Amino acid sequence: MRQRFLIILTAIVLLPIRVAAADTLTVEQKLLSEYSRTAVFRNQVWQNAAIRFEQRPFSLTSVNVKGLYEQRGDAALAQEGNGRKDFSAEVNSFVVLNPRNRLFGQASYRNGRREDVVWNENSDYSLLYPYVVGDSIGGFMKEEEYKFSGGYAYRFGEWTAGAELGYRAVIAYRDKDPRPRNIISDLQASLALARNLSGKYNLGLAVQARKYNQKSEITFLADKGSTSVYQMLGLGMDYVRFAGTQTSTRYTGEGIGGSIDLLPVSNDGENNGFSASLRADYFHLTKELSSTNYTPINEIKNVDVSLETAWTRRNREWEYGVYLLAALQQRTGVENIFGEPSGTIYPQISSVDQFKNTTQKAGLKGMIGQTLTASRHWGWTLLPTAGYWQTKPEYKGNGRYVEIASASGGLEAQSLWKVSKMLLSASIAGGYTSNVKSEYSLTGLSSKESVGSTLLSNIDYLSDDHASVAIKLRGDYILSDRYAVFLSANWLHQEYKKCGGADRIEVSLGVTF
């Protein structure tokens, strides 16, 4: 697996080198364009493979290695752990083959470890919840992740067609009882078509499909024997009938989605003007018990809808922008009911929608700044932000629910200098998140039991007021017209009112060409 992955990664690195001779821009000019905030102010619209034709008018490849350390203490979801240590290597490439053809791809490898994970022996918790396998012991979780994606966009007349294929593979395990071993395969594909409207805008349509699989097995090797594991149902509930010794599970999922995207036609690499992207995704997941002929005990039906709009303008050295994101997620959890088994076969007799979670979020961001010019070797940008987030998980069977809402605001200040062969970037950001609603009813929950205290700890974390400060530093050294090396370091500190502090440090070293 590793050998094949290295071959793919090497191919992605070498491809842009072969076509670089046709690129007339220097790497310094490319980096200055990338540092322009108007180039990165949009996010969702670039997921359309046909629209992505407009992302850059030049080829650019970045290769880097990265180290990450995170320590969260009590300011964490127990099911995701309270710390991380990761090492990763990544290649990102965008290649302009000729005026009609674009290639883009990404490959990465990550080796990491999450600390103090409890009540969750699976991976991809945000995708599987609430139907994970849990126990009160837990522990660290080692992870290896391989990711690859590649896309192609072709322009013919007023039309552009695009396609993208991505694959992710994960192996996660613990070599201490209880010993889970999770193997994940995640395949995604998309097709897109866009048309130029009167030379001013590109209107695109895209469709996506997804196939997901996770196989999980838990073993016990210590002399003291096994402990009970539970099939969790959300808000501290578990499937009592299958509690105890059901340690092998399989998750299979399928998803479909689509988007409508609008982007202004690029002018010298700047997509100035109004853009919009409306995306909807549906994902269905089934949880099965492997040792009982793959009995499908739970299902998840998840709907995501998001709307992104942005407006940017660059006037000589000045740049402005406004960005708005609104998103809604509706998750329904189904419990299947079974009759008396015949051997290891459980006949399904009914199903009940028991779990529901509605999550809403909205974000607003502004931008104003001055860019580097031939006569001025210093640029700056201010980015004010505001946001709102609300979630309400419910378990219908006993009326349990939790409702949490918070509002946030912040400001980021960035600066860029050109000193001889160096491009130096620095930014500092500060913000505050305040809880505006926190209420719950957890009928029958015992706060003295592990599952009860864990749920209450998660509620305390999600509803806690906190301040944050982030510092980012990066230096790019221009080796030649074609190559530059960079070193970056990011630090994020969050100070919670009740849960204490959390820190995240990330350091990267790489080359750009």
C-alpha cells in the first residue's frame, strides 16, 4: 500500500515539472498572486471541477511535510479524544497544460495518534455518530491515512467540462486492550459542466457520488479478559439487546449530491465580482453486526445544504471582499427492531426513527487591504468575522434533548513583506465565542455513571464561552525563477471559561514550483 502510494505521489510531483517550461510566470509572481486574499476568499465554488478551470491562469505545485501537536484537556469531545500528534506529507498540484486543458490533483500521507478517546472505538466519528461502538475504557488511537484525488477540466467553446475522483484509506488501531482495528475506504467522484454567460460569468452544474465502508473489530488479549462494549444510540442511550460481546461491526454508506455554482469570468487571474454556490448532499449509512450475519441494527439519513456567496473587488493595489456562508444539516437516526433469532439470523420486524439532530450555522467575513506592488514592498489585510452556530440532538424514545447555540466575532490582521529574495507573511487573529442558549433534558441519565458524566462533560465543552488567539508565520525563499522553499508555523490557543485551555501547533516545510 505504501509503495503504490509513493509511486502516485511521485507522479504528481513530476508531471508539473515536465510542463513547467511552457509557464512564463516566475514562482515569485505566482506566490504573490496566491497571497492575494481575493484568490482564496471563496471555498465551496471551487469544488465544481468545471468551475475550477478558472482557479488559476498558471501552473503551481506545492510539496510539504508537516508536524502537528494539539492538547485540549477538558475542552474536547470525549469521543474524539483530547489531543493529537500527527506527521504528514502532502502534494498539491494545479497544471495548465494549454489554454483548453487543466489538471489538478492532491496526494497525502498522515501518521498520527489521538489521545484519551472514550465511548468511541470507531473512526470518522462525525460521520458515524451517534451509532458508534463504545466503552468506558478507551484510550489512545493510532491512525494511518492515505488520500488521493485527481481532476481534469476541458474547455470547448463557451462550455467547460470537468471530472474529479478521490479516494481515502484509513487504518486505525490500538495495541492495548480494548484493541480496535478500523479499516476505512472512502471513494468519491464528481462530474461537472459550466457555460460562459455573455463573457461575464460562468454558470456551472455538478453531481457527486460517494461510496463509504468501515470495518471494525475489537479484540482483548490481556489475561483479565474482555469488558463490555455497547452499541451507542445517542444522548447516553445504547441498544441493550446487543450490549456486551458484539465487537465486530461494519458500516456501509452511499451518498449523492449536486451543486449550482456561479463565478465571475477571470480577469488576469482575478475572479472579481459576485459568486454563489448552492450545494446539497444526501448520505445514507447502515451499521451492521458482523457476527450475526450482518444484522442491520441502525441507519443514518443525513442531509446537508449549504449556500456560499462572495463579492470581491481589486482596484489597483486595493482589494475588498464580503463573504457569507449559511449551512443546515438534518440527521435522522433509525433503530431497527428484530424478533427472536434463528441461530445467528435476526428477522427484522420494524424500524423506528429515534434520533434526530439539526445543526445550523452562518458566517460573515469581510476583507479590506493593500497588496504588494512594484513600488511598494509591503501589503496588509484586515478580515473581520462574525458567526452563529446552533445544534439540537434529540432522542425521541424518552424525550431527551440538548440545545446549544453560540455567537462569535473576531478580527484577523495579515501582513506581507518582500525583502530581497524573501517573502515574509505574518498574521494575528483574535476572537470570542459566547453561548447564547444552553438547555437540556436528560430523563433517567445518571451523572455518576461513565456514560452520563461523559455526556455532561461534552455539553459543558460545547456550551462554554471561550476566547481565542492565533498567530501564523511563513517565509518563502526564492531559489530561482522556478523554485522556492518555505517554512511556516501556526499556533492557536483557546481559553475556555470552565474547561480550561487548548493549544494547537503546526509546523510545515516545503517547496513550491
